[in-house]
Amino acid sequence: MTRLNLKDKPYLGLLVLTFAALLVHGYHPAAEDAEIYIPGIKKLLNPALYPFGSEFFLNHARLTQFERLIAATIRISDLPFDLVVFAWYVLSIFLTLLACWDWSAECFVEKESRFAAVVLVAALLTLPVAGTSLYIADQYLTPRSLALFAMLFGAHAAWRGRYLRFGAWSVFAVLIHPLMAVFGITYGLLLAGMKQSAEGTKTQPMWCLAAFADVGLLPACTDAYRAAVQTRSYFFILQWQWYEWIGIFAPLLLLWWLGRDKRKKQPPAVALVSRALVIYGLFYFMIALLLTIPAPFETLARLQPMRSLQLLYAFLIILGGGLLGKYVLKRHALRWVILFLPLCAGMWFVQRQLFPMSPHIEWPGVAPSNNWLRAFEWIRGNTPSDAFFAIDPNYMLSDDQHGFRAVAERSRLADAVKDSGAVTMFPQPPLAEHWLEEVTDQRRWPAFKAADFYRLQRKYGINWVVRLRPAVAGLSCPYENEELLVCRLD
């Protein structure tokens, strides 16, 4: 193996590739899971925000230092919130590609192989990971954005036998995303043990695989929690579609084939890394069967062991890209164009279908064109910080998955899309009961009249409503656009 040093790392090329990945995959800072994490950061910066319903995102904040890290960066830099979040997002992509470069340099000697590995990762960042409801990397900043490069750097340190560095990256990953960190630690220990064994040096027993076993106490599964968890079919592996099962075993078969290289056609690191990934993948598959099939373990499904596939997919793309560069692309520029131009165009097209009503890149400081975001920004600038809103509990299915709390910075009643996910992670009462009661009271939302909104006001204390046009008699609406009304309850 060649030793790595600063001169081995093409920082400028990786930076260019980072912005190329941004152009391909887009950026949507308040979308999907950002509705959980962005409000946590904003409440740290301004505790007066979200006086109602904050339990739906603060439970996550208590398990991670992610929000504190971003909030501290904003305080220290004194830069605008959106700019700092965007900078962290770009940095997370850059560090992920840098970690992939380190791994490609371990596995391949040829420079074209190393570049092909990293370019393929950049082109496939938003590739779905089987049935886990994950991408390799999200189109917005979350703890997973930071945990991914930490896991890759940590596994590389373990491979190199640099256990202090492995420990440091593991601690960072645990502080940022405890669940994803377990996957990285498991693979790092497994890989180090298998490498030592292959080299004939003393190795540790495979007790490291027990890292996932400490699942804590088994909470009782209430009816309200069961209603929430049934909205997350991807928790339960037997509910996956047939093509999602292919997403489990096709990568494992490819890795098995690479790992059984008896003729030594591949570099030794490729075979060893592949064999370790097969063991790692099968181990967590067995854990998934154990935790998601028996009915008494229903509340443990939230541990989502199949999300271990994110790390496996990242390594598979690195290895696959390196082999493409070695045997197919080589130094023929036309071949690179023929492969990557259609691939990147396809990934760009898919992202445009996922966020059809929004700009492909939602640049910080640029006024939104999306009607939902325009209404949310008006709310942020024209309503008091203690305003309490009701909005269609399925609104995220209509607004490109943008989060109300993340953009409007106001409290709202529980929704049926994102808050149910928060409930599934924390089964202890009364969170699930509160969620189910609020969502049930909004069930007939499209047919609501003024009396229905005032009923919610009497029960919960809401004083504002966001709803689709047309207007409802009896409501005063100081803001409207082509699609939405923002109405005050007197």
C-alpha cells in the first residue's frame, strides 16, 4: 500500500467535485427531516420560539450535539443562519468525498481508479439505500450528513491501526448521531480485526459485533404508539417491496464476488474490505429479522438496523467506481463523458421530480418562489413568536416536503407526516397519545369550516390557521397568495 500524505489529496479537485455534486443533487435546507433538526437549532438560539409542541423535535435534540454544534457556529461567526447551515452542508459533502478519496487510495494504485471512485460517489449521493428511507447523503443538513464522513474516516483509521484516531472519530459520530455511529464502530472494529487476522498478527475476538446488542429496556407498545409506527413501514423488513429486498442482497452478492478473488486479480484491500462488508451486512440483516418480526419487539423496530446499509452502499460505490476506472474508463476521456454525463443528468432529473415546485438549489438569502415557503416566510416576519398555528396535518405532501417549523419559526399542532416519525423514536407516553389526539382532531381538515377551527382554538389554544384557497367564511386572512391563506382566529 502507498502511504498517504497531504500531497496525495487533490483538495482543489475535491472542492470542484463538491460543487458539481451540489449542482446535480440540489439543496433544500428545510425539507423532510430538517423539520426535526432545524427547529432544535433555532430554539437554542432563541428559547422564546416554539412554546407549544416543541417535544416533537426536542427529544431528538437531547440525544445529539448536532444542534449545539451548528448553533455555536452561528454565535461565533455571527453570520446569517441560512448561510451557516449551507456552509456546513457543503463542508459535509467535501469531507465525505475526502474520506472516499482516502479509501480509494487504500484500494487502488492507479490515479484514474481513485478519481473514478470519488466521482461515482459524488454522482450517486442521493441514491436511495434499499428500503431504509435513506439516501447516501441528503439534500439538506442533518446529523447523518456529519456522521457519514465520520464513519468513513473512523473505519479508515481502524484499517490503518490508528486506534486513537478511530476512537476520536467514533466519539464525534456518537455525539452527532448515536445510532449511525454504532454502524461505523461495528464495521471499523470488524475490519481491523479481519486485517490483523489476514496479516497473521494478534487479533481481538469478534465481540465487537455485540455493539448493537445494548438496546436498553423494552418499552410497552401503546395503541397510540402502534398507530404512529404503522406509518413507517420501512421499519419492518417483511413489509419491504421485492425490489427493496434486491437492494439488500444484490450488493452483498457483488461484495461476495469481489471478496472471493482467489486469482488475486483485485488489490488485496478490495477483497478484504468486501469480505468484511459481507459479514457486516449479514450481521445487521439478522439483527433486523430479530428486532422487527417478533410482535413483542415492536418498539425496538425504531433502532432500524437496516440503516447500516448506508455505509455498505458508500463502500460499494467506492469499490465499484475504482474498478470501473481501472478496467473500463482508464484514461479515455470519452468513456468518462459517456458514463458520467447521462448518470448525472438522470440523478438531476430525479431530484427535480422530488421537488417540482422549488428551485433546484435553494440558495441562502434568495427569496423563495414556492407558495408554501412564501407564506411561511410571511408568518415568520409578521406574527408574534408565541403564535400557535394549525395547518393541514398532511401539508408536507403538498409543499415539496418543506417544514413549517423550520421556516416559519412558529408552533403548530402535530402533523401526520414528520411528527409521527418523532413519536416512533420515543415510545414512552404521553408523546404518542398527544400526537394521535391532535392528528385525529384534524382528520377532516379539507372540509373544515370556521367552526372547526374555533373548536381547535378552544381545545388547544391555536390562534392562526394556514389553509389552501378558497377562503372560509368567518375567518380574517391578512395574507394570501395564489395557493394559500394565512388566517387569524379572533
